[in-house]
Amino acid sequence: MSARHWSWAAVPLVFFMAWPAIAGKPLVSAAWARATPPGATVAAVYLQIDNTSGRADRLLSLSSPVATSSEVHRTSVEDGIARMREISALHVAAGEVVEFAPGGLHIMLFGLSKPLVAGQSFALKLVFELAGVQPVTVIVRED
């Protein structure tokens, strides 16, 4: 086989190797929430979104069976006062890692059906504009 034929044979191989970066989904990891006291109706969830897909995407909505509603919030300090504001759609650029952490971005769960207990876990569903539904398991911890 000539070099010209080998180069054409390599095109599908290169495309196949690049496919995870082209068509992949944002990786959601390290999801956790603090345990809540009895009677609490709200909780915060923290996690990391690593957009290795090679294309920008947007987190449009979230839901969990443990809460009646959930929203992405950002904490900011204005005039010395910490304020939380809802983010209706979170843009995640190609190659970007977005960290949800105390004092910054976080997911608020409203209308908890029961307290979150350390050592247990619950489901959280993130819906991205392009990548679609991403199910996540959230670990409840004491800290």
C-alpha cells in the first residue's frame, strides 16, 4: 500500500480517536451536600463540571427526588453583605472546569422531603442544552 493510501486510511482513525472530545459530555463529579438538621427545608449541593466535550454548553435545569425544586445560585459580597442570586442558565465553555463550592457557585435544593443524613446519598439530574441529561449521585457528609 502506498503512502497516499495510508494517509487516507488514517483519517477515520484520527476522527475516531478525537470523537470523545467532539461529542463527549461535560463530566460532573465530586457531588456532595452537608447533612441538614431535622426540619430543614433547604440544602446546598457542591460539585465540579469539567467540560471536556470540545464545545460550549449550558446547564439549563436540575432536579432531585429529595426536593420540590432546585436552582443554581452564585454567592457574592456587595457592600459587605453576602447575597445569593439565581443563575437561570450556566454557560460552561469548551475545556472549562466550573467548581461549585461554599461561598461561590452552588445548587440550592428547596422543599426537602426529609433531612439529608451523613453517609447517605441521593440522585440529582442536571440538564444541559447540548449534552442532555446528566445523572449524578450526591454524597451527604457531615462537614
